[in-house]
Amino acid sequence: ANLAQLSREFEGVFIAMLLKQMRQTIDGDGLFPGDSSDSLGGLFDMHFAQHISENGGLGLAESLQGWLDKSGGA
């Protein structure tokens, strides 16, 4: 169960980083106009990534957990 939780959390962080990079490619004011510090975008990335990883994810958590199980895990 601990490996499953760790894998899901890793996937969530990965998705958040992916979303941030995707958001930064948007020209102009982006998704949250007027937020020069990008704090709203960061919060959006974290919460949306957590939602994705808790509801099926991208399959990365399952792959990582399988690899950790085979290699002896952490």
C-alpha cells in the first residue's frame, strides 16, 4: 500500500510539472490574466494534477509500482 501511495504521489508531481510547462507555452496573459506571480497557475497545476492522479492517472503510477515491486522496492 505504501508503494502504491508513493507511486501516485510521484505521478501527481510529474503531472503538475507537465501542466506547468504546457501552461507556460500559452502566449499572452495565459489562463489567469493579471497574475504576474503565477501563483494561481501553480495552484491550478497542483490541484488538477492531484485530481488526475487520484482518478486513474496516466498509468505512470502503476508502471512505477510494478518496476519497484520487481526491483525490491524502497
